[in-house]
Amino acid sequence: MLIAVCSLKGSPGATTLATALGACWPPQQSLIVVEADPAGGDLMARFRLPDTPGLVSWAAAARGRGGADPSLLVQHAQSLLGGLRVVSGPVGAEQARAALAVLASGVSSPLRRAADQPDTVVIADCGRVDPGSPALPIVRGADAMLLLSRPRDDELAHVALKLQAAQQWSRRPCLVLVGDGYPTAEVSQTLQIPVMGRVPADTKGAAMFSGQGTGWRGADKSALGRAAAAIAVNLHAHGRQPTTTDGSRPLHLRLAVVGDSVPGVPPQRVGPHIRNGATP
């Protein structure tokens, strides 16, 4: 199963959520987080990882005859404290884009083949995506696309403006709201897009999932951890469904409950500048 985590505007925390999803994923499946951000990666610096193995070494191996070998992904992963396996991206954008050109292109790319292995889940952190992004083929081929946005005027206006294009990238994109702002149900109704979940502003939890500390003990009890676990359980259930005749899975992802909100966040109304995708 391949899950793409991305955004259309700003930096709402795709890497942090991808890491939290991986850490909170149900244990029955083999999971690897792949940092596929064309702008360059953060995991190497956050967790003080060596620069190899990683995305660049995987791309180098995939260029040869081993490109068709799905086990290459595991060979180029590193383990974080707690056992989560990650393929870290290079810090530089030029290296990241070159690696993605090898690993992400085509319907039978090395990344897609790795994700198609039995009982395997790949969470791809694709960063900010646009029509020219080298990570767009990952999004197009993913079994689920999580589109992150803060529920505020500036970011939601960009989501509204680009939503039609984004809906063509995925069979059914699901929005994940991050932090304070407009109520979940109103955003979903106004933008006419499913909201899978809401991730609260949790500085302490985000720090734990970003390598600040000696491990993730108690991270699953944090507000961020609980939100990530709920999304992970939903995605896990989706991945266990049988595929249809065209190889896809039924679109039955359970959405956020209408009226869901973040504790302590005052409800706000979505203004007309969000409804029409323009800012004042």
C-alpha cells in the first residue's frame, strides 16, 4: 500500500505527520517512511542520521539491473529510535529531484513496486506538490492521498483554488486539517472534499516526532500521537480491503465525524473569500 502525504501551500507539517503515522501504525504490517520531498529532506538533520543509506543510494542501486527488485527499499532504510524504518532524503533539492526521477517515474516505478509487496506499507512524504513536482507521480499512483492544510484563510484559499487539479491527481483526496482554525465540518462542506482527520497543534508531540529527545516513549499518548493513530487505523483498514478489477481499492475511507473540533479552538466561520478560492 502506498500513502502520499503532501500539501499545496506552506509547510503544515507533512514530514512530522508522516513520521507520526509510521510510529503509530498497527504492527501487523511492514512499514517504511520514504522522504520524497523534492525540496530536500529533514529527517537526516532531525534524527542525526548518516547520509547513506537513503534516497540517493536507493536511486543509485535502482539505476542498475536491481531496479526491478522491490527489496531494495528495505536495504536502503535506516531505523530510528523505536524501530521505525525510514529512507531519508538528501538535504539538497537537486539531489532529491534527481533521485525521484529514478524512483518515482512510471506506473511501475521502484517505489510503487516496493509498496505493492504483500503486507507492506510505504508512507511517502511528498512535501509541497504542484503540477511540475517530481513527486507528483507518487501522488498519482498512491492508494491514498492525504492533503495537509492549516484551516486558516491564507492556506484554505490556495486549497480552494487548486482543489480541482488536486482531485485529478488522486481517485479521492482526503484533507487533513492541522492546528487551529475553522471547524472541520464547515471546511469539508465548503470545499466539498472529505476531511479524514484533524491534527491538533501539539508542540511537545511534534518535538518528539521530530527527533527532539531520547525516544518516543509516551509519544502515542500525545495529542498528535492520538490523532495520527486514528488516521493510521483508518488507512490500515482501507489497505486490507480486496482490490477491484482495475487494481484499486474501494473508496470507503472513514471521514472525520461531522462537528469534530480541536479542544480549546474557538469555532469560526468560513468566509466567502475561501468559498470562491480568492483572497480579499
